Amino acid sequence: MRKIGDLVLIYYMGKPTVYARIEKIEPDVKEGWYQVELLLLTIPAQIVRWILREEYIDGTIFTMGGIPIRLGDIEIKPLSFKEVEEEVEKESEKKEEEKKSKIPKVIDLQKYKDKTS
């Protein structure tokens, strides 16, 4: 079973919708069910409390008001130092290109002066 502090991706009607962090998991009065408090990572952040079975907490599809919902895993692949270094280098190159493209062009007004004379 997932634990407090786990991050999940909530799927709504089969589509990834919002990230959430599990804040609390407490047994419900109904045997086999749990009160799960989720911090929805939205702006602004919101806290919701759902009453779920263990299999629903672990990712089995359930419905709320006839709408399919699922708590999915988030695959977080740690980056190696080399990957971080490459990413920083790409960003640096991108910023340099942006700077170069923003250099104003010098317009030779002498050409225009000669034409009007």
C-alpha cells in the first residue's frame, strides 16, 4: 500500500489530470476502507479527503459519481551529473542564441539620404 508522502498522478476519465501528495491514510469506520487525505498540487493547492479501499489507493480504477478515477504512479528517473551538465549547456547555448538574435541591426541612413537628394 502507498504511504504518507508518496506522490501520485490522478487520472480522471482515463487522462492524467493532477499531481497529489498523500498526506494521511487512516482506517475508516467501514472495515477494509481508508480515509485518504490528498494534497492536490494545483494553484492554489487544495486538500481533499477520499474514502478508498486499499486496492484503489494502490492504483486500481474506481468511480466517483460514475466517473472513472485512478491513482497512478509517477516515474521519477534521477538524472546523472552528465545529464544535468548537458541540460545546463543546452540552456546556456539557447540563451546565447537568443542574445545574438536580439542584437539590433544598424541601418545605414546614408543610403536613404542619397536617394532623397
